[in-house]
Amino acid sequence: NAVYKGLFRSFAAGYMFKTLLAFLGAILSGKLGRKGRTVKEIFWGQDALRFAQFIGVMSFLYKAVLCSLRRNLNKTSLGFHFIAGFISGSAILLDDPSRRGNIALYCLVRSLADLYNNLKATNSIRKIPQGNALVFAASQVPIVYAFVKCPDLLPRGYFNWIRKMGNISAQKLRRTVGSRISDSMHRLEGESWEPCEFHDNNPSCTVYNVKDWFGGLGRASRIYIPVHILPTVLFNPMKIVKAPLSFLSDKSQKVIRSAVFLTTYQTNVKAVHCLLRNMLRDDPSITSVFAGLVSGLSIYIEHPKRRTELTLYTLPRALEVCFNYIVKFHSSQAPIVKKIAPILSLLAFQTAIALWMTIQAKPEWKKLNSLNRSGLRAVFGSRR
């Protein structure tokens, strides 16, 4: 069971997931070919094999440790699942070091959310009204602040994604809210305030933001088509085969609603900055803080079930910004933080897997995010 269903089956599942995701992503982004990733690189490159190895070994370790504990102690216990999950999480050391931190933080946040939902469902803790929306809005504060005032705090890929979605030039944004003669996030002494340069092709802030809201619909739609379609393609393709028209109708409505949310979000960020900087004739950091909160409220446009998923996606990004802020602006603590970061990432991922395995093993705990459940089933199988 541990070798065949754990190691080999999960290795194959991890390889298929990584290669198909990369292949479909390259097609949809138009980066498949000479100027982007080649088919050979996607299917035979070290990246997919390394990821598959990590997934296969993790599943093997979980099943092997769990079976050993059961047989040697001649009993079953909920704690066995936690121990086996924690040990199996160490397999992340086999994956690419550059993405361990992101995977660990992402999984920890999602596992803690599942734990909270189960405790809430069993009345073990009190429900927080509008909790998802409030956390999402709060998480936008460090993200928007970093994007506008200190882009180095964001991963380069994520910064470029936001910039392209907002249709903003990084150089013009910096010249608008920061120094025009240096890399400082604030204007230097003697530099005067200038109108918004990031939309200098359309001097009116109001006209620009109204027009760009509609332009943002197209940009957001291109983003959300794969977001809403790929999970079904990867995890439940038979649903498409059984009812293709129903699938297309449902996904079309979801894509439109999500696109309206995202273009409203990006418009709010720019509109708030335009309004406050024109009122204050200055660009203090508090402007970005307020813009983050206001833009975060656009989450109410999205379907309630999607709000949770969006919160679980952006919260790790916000925490990463906070971590990078400490490293960048508190230099005395930076060496210590950098030294323990890999250890913290490992422990975070091990804790996430341990929590998920415990949640799945506890009969009365039935609340598990659908995406998390599908991913865990693909890695560990439906039966443990």
C-alpha cells in the first residue's frame, strides 16, 4: 500500500498535475514555444520530476508511518494521523527550495482555515461575522502598500501580475507617488507634487478610471477563465463530459462575476489614490493603506463561496510582505530571520499536512475546503 499506492501512484499524480498545469498555463498565456516554455522542458524537465518526487515520497511516508504505528502499538489513534502527517511533510525538502516558503505558507493558512471551520461547525468556537471579507480587506493593506510604495516587498512575478492587471507602468507609478530623481518611495526635499503620471495619456482621473473599469473587464476575464475552468479539468473532468452545456453556462456566469470584482478592485485602488493625492497634494503612505481597505471591500461583489478562496490566496501574500518588510527595514534582525526562515517553512508545511490528516481522520469534522479535499485525495488517495 505504501509503495504502490503511496510512492508510485502519488508520483504519477504529482507529475501529471505539474505538467498539465504548466502546459495549459503556457497555452493560455501564449508562452508555449520558442519564446516561452517548450513541450520538452515542461514534460521532461527537472522541475516536474522534482515536484513529483516530493509528492510521491510524502504519500509513501504518511502511509508507512501510519501503518507502522498501528501495527506496532496494535491500536488506532487520531494522534497517529497527526504524527504521520507531520513526518511526511518533511518530504518538501525534496522540492525546489525557491518555492518551499510559498507552498508552506499557502498550505498552513489553508489548513488553519479548515481547522477553524470545523471548530466553528462543532460549536467549539464562536463564528466571526463577515470574517472572510474582513480578513480579505485587511490583507489588501500590506499588498497595496507594497505595490505602490515599496515593490521590492512583493515577489517579482506577483508585482508584474498586479501591474498588468491594473494596466500601469511601474516607472510612471514610481514617478507619481515617489521621487522622480531617485529610487526613494517618498519625494526628496525640493521635489514638488505633480499630477498623476501613471495615466498621463488621459489627464482626467475620473474619465481615466471609468474607462479603465471597462478595460479591466477584459483583462480580468482572461485571468479568470483558467481559474474557474482548470480545477474541473484537472480534478473532475467527467463533470464536463456529462453536462458540457451546463458546465459552460455555470463557468461563464462565474467568470463574469469574478471579472467585475477584480476590475472594481483595481479601479478602487487607483481611484482612491487619485482622489486623496489630489486633495492632499501629497502621497503619504496612509493613502495606500486606505486604498487597500477600500479596494478590499469589493470582495462583496464575489460569490460568498469564492470569498473564502480569495482570502486564502491573498492572506499568504500579505504575510509574505510583512515578513519581507521586517527583513528590509529592520536590518538588525534580518540575519536571524533569514537563517531561521527555511526551518520555519519546513515546520509550517509539516504542521499543515498534520492538521489536514487529523481533520480527515476525525469523523465529526466534515468541513474541508473543496479544493483542499481534491488536492489531498489526489496526493494521498481517498482511503488511508
